[in-house]
Amino acid sequence: MRNVTLFFLALCTVLFLATDSFAGGPWVGAPGSGSIIFGYSRKTALSSWDDQGNFSTANEGGLLRHDFRYAYLNPSWVLFPHLEFDANFNYLWGYEATSSDVVTGAKLATPYYHYNAGPTDFWADLKYQFMEGDYPMAIMVQSRFPDLYSSPGDYTGTEIPITKAPGTDVEGPEWRGLMKRDLGFYVLAGHSFGAQAYAQSQLGYNLRQGAFADQWYFEIDGGYNFYNLLGTNKLTVKAFFDYTGGVGNGAQPNLTDRFDSPTTNNNFNNSKAGRLYGGLIYAPSPDSRWALEGGVGQWLFGRGSVDYTETYGQIDWYF
């Protein structure tokens, strides 16, 4: 396994937790409370793993293989006692290097970027905390939606450029996402070590429409709180690991599949990957209504997966 360095700075995705130890994870606050998170992340890659787990580095004339930049908005709101609604909306500026013409497949003398910008997949979930005490637990139902960028009809598997300029392709909007509807079921558990630290985990199974590659999902994360380092402030150091594993069930993906393949599930939808993140959260005081968060993540291993590094930064506001 390659060496991985954790950096601590910048903002998050929907996978990360809020500033307080009792937010996120299995914890659900009082009815009417919630949060709004706005952030920016950049996910880049030079290399990938094939479907056998072999590591390879792409050489596209010195270009990054992928350069995906996201603005995201994550609102959450406690609807009723123990019941919370969460969502994640994303806007993508996406660049993907290629050395072949997107239409003819001809080899190009100078590699260029496919490019597209606009809304991509968004998620919504409902979480119900059914156990309190020292070891709270919750169940969650989560769904992915492609409705903000999908077009009518089946996806053909060929990205046809809308415009073509020297060095750049502008792809159709369906290039921006997986074109899949997901429905996942999860169990969450956690524990707080007083005001100083917390730990939590999550296990779930995700059903994917059309692609016939359901997924197991596991995560574990935790944080440690430092107080009064610069007066009355609160600084939280956090670490996060998760694993997503395609189970390869079903037949050959149908024509709605963004990553269709001539062989059964031999594609991105059936990928496997483990990731590790580290981050910092700064709040002016322990009971502050806002906080700043940032960090870096690294994909550690995979099969049929791209080897990404992600930096993120965000502003958290609580009500």
C-alpha cells in the first residue's frame, strides 16, 4: 500500500459531521433544529486501479486524468422527535483528460480535456434515532437522484460534444453523473467520551437501479475537541475512513447505465474503494452557531476505481 499523508485544512462533503460531538452520526437534535453547510472541494487523479486491483498511471500528455471541482450545499432539519431530514446538492466543474477524439476514437497528437459544468447527482435521506444513552443508534434511508442533469430517454454510452474548441470538449449534461437512482439502508452507532471526543460508525447496503451493481458501505470516524487554545474557541481534529464495495449482482447493465460494458458489471458501477480523510473544525466558542472546516482525503485502494485526492473547505451554520 502506498504511503498516505493526512493534511489538516479546508472544507467537506456530505460524509463529514458537524462541529458538535452530538451532531451527525446516530445523534438527532431537538425538533426544529438543523444546519446549513456550504462548501467547495477539488478531487484530482493521475491514476486508477483496474477491475483486478492492479494500479496504473495514466499518461495523457501531463494532464490530470480527472479534475473535478464541486460547490455543495448540505441542509439538514429535525422534523419530529428523533427524525431528521438531510440533503446534499452539488454543482460540478468537471475536466477529464483524453488522448482520443470523443466521436471518432482517433488518436490525438495533443491530449485535451472533456469539460462540462452544471448540477450533478443530489442525495436526500431520513434518519431516525431509535436508541439513546451512552451508545445511541439510528437507522437511515438514503436515495440518489440524477434529475437535475439527466435527459429524456436511455443513455447511449457515448458522450457527444455540444461544442468543440481547441483543447477542450464540452460534453452533454449526462456526463456529469452516474445516471442512476440509488436506495440505501443504513444502521448508525456512536459514543461520546464526554465533551472531549466522539466515535461513530455506519454500515449499510445500497440498491442501484439499472446498473445491477449493489454496494456494501462501511464507515468509521471520530474526533477530539481542544478548547480555549486561542481564548474561548473550540478546535476539533477528526479522522474518517470508509469502504464502498460493489457486489456485482445481476446481469449486463442496461442502456440507462452511464458506464455500460460488454461484460457483466465490469465497470465503474461495480467498483470497490477505501478512503481516508483528515480534517480540522474551528468554532469561535463551544456553543457557536457557526464553524469553519477543512481537510484532505486520499483513496487508499480500489478495484475499478480512480485514485483520487480530495481537498475541501466549508462553512457550517447551525440553528
